[in-house]
Amino acid sequence: MIEAETMDHEIRATWTRQGVQPYFEFRSQANGAENAQGDSLVNNAFVFGASYGF
């Protein structure tokens, strides 16, 4: 295991309409981490979802 100082980022946009709260999210994880060969280990993801409140 390689120890490194890494940083995670998360940006989320939400809105509410009649109890449903859809959201769009961008996640960027492990910024600054590299493996033994020097390749980046950054993991990026787009997330879509919704929650319902009543």
C-alpha cells in the first residue's frame, strides 16, 4: 500500500419539486495518489439520483 496525501471532491446540485428531490453529483476521489509505476489513481464519477420526502 502506498501512503499519500489525497483529497476527495464532491459537487452536488439538488432541487425540490412536490416532495421529490432529484440530484446530479460529480465525485473526484484520491486526487494526488499514484501507484508504484507513477500512474494516477484518481477515480471520477457522475451520480444521478433522487430522494422522496413525505
